[in-house]
Amino acid sequence: MSLAIVSIVILIGLCAGIMVGLLGIGGGIVLVPALVYLLHMDQHMAQGTSLFVLLPPIGLGALLEYRKKGDVDFRAGILCAVGMLVGGYLGGRIAVPMSSDHLKELFGAFLMLSALLLWSKASKKPVPAQPATFEGGS
Amino acid sequence: MSKTIGFLLAGVAGGVLSGLFGIGGGTVLIPIFGLLLAFDQHKAQGTSLVALIPPTGLLAVIAYAKSGYVSWLAGILLVPGLFVGGIIGAKIAKRMEPRRMRQVFAVLMFLLGAWEAMGAFRH
């Protein structure tokens, strides 16, 4: 890998990281397109690499910032993590045999659909200022 | 109890899409938290980050690696930028109003999605 490529990769990481903190996501939705278009990886390679990058707790710094304002529900987060471990394996098994182009189309469609759902929610009147709390359990 | 099951199921859904698309899963978790479980946008995003701290994608990485679909060197180089960027992004997020944040999120995802889909069709 040449120095130029190495610097590009590090910069991609920094940009994706800003998205991680700003949007509370893992960064994969930014990493995958960046790896495909800037580093010319094929779709599978980009996805596999993205998953590998997301293994270390890269969002830890961002999480601590959210926690300062109390915007975190740890119980919900931990339960989700358990489900994700299993689900991630299933998803990987589905993706690997697919063709790169199909996978790319599906990824694009998925992102656009989620975007539309969120936008429709954001355009409605905000729910009463009181944020929902789930810590109580039931 | 029903909430516990709901969170676990949200995790499984997030995980399947995570493995399928090579993403962290936050893209899936945040809409689920926000739209189905009525979290506000900041709380949805903060909680999603908790779910992304453990290496939940480990089994998915193994599935990809078996077929040679992982570039280890590029992966390692991406980590430091992501970590630092994450802190910067979170500091920006704290100053934003929740509805505005959800809009930023939606627009970004739509653009990325359109970009991906176009790329596939041009082939």
C-alpha cells in the first residue's frame, strides 16, 4: 500500500468516525460506500472489511459524550448486543453467496427505505418534550 | 419482560442486517428505537452506541473471512480515525436539536443509498 493510499484510508476512517459520533451508528453505512468507490474494493470485500473495523469499540469515545447528557439506555443497548451477535452471523451467511451487484442494490434500497421512514417521522410534530424512559423494566 | 424480548428481537434484526450489509447495525437499531420504541433521537443514538461497543459482528466477520472477503490492513488503518472522529461527531450532536438530527440522519442515509444503488445499476 502506498503512502497516498494509507493517508486516504486514515482520512476515510476520520470522516466515518465523525458520522459515528454524530449519528450514533457503527460507521458501516459510510465505510462500505467509501471503500467501494474510493479504494475500489468489491462489495463483499468492502462489507467484510467494514465488519472487521467495527469489532473494536470505536464508538466508546462517542458513547461517553452521549452519557454526559444521559442520552443512553444501557439495558436496551446490552440486550440488543446479544441479539446482534446471533443475527450478524445469520446475515453474513446470507450475504456471502450473493453476487456483489445484487448485494449492492439491496444495500442501497435498504438505506433509502430507512431514510424515508426516518424522514416521515422527523417531519411530524415532535412528540411531547418528555423523552421515553425504559429503565424501569416490567 | 415484553420489553426485554423486544430489545433482544431488535438486536437480532439489527444483527441480520449488519451481517448482510457489513454495517454496524446502528442504522437499523436507531429507527427501531425511535419509531417502534418511542425513544427520542439522541437517546436512540446513544443507546445504539452501547450495542455497538461489544464485538457483535464477530461471527459475521468470521463468515466473510472464510471466503477471503476481508482486507485486514485497510481495516486496521481505519480504526484510529474512526475513534477520534467519533468523539468529534458526538460533540457536534450534543448541540443539535433532536428533530434536526433525525433529518440529518435521514438525508445522509438516503444519499448513501442512492449512491450505492446507482453504482450497481451502472454495471
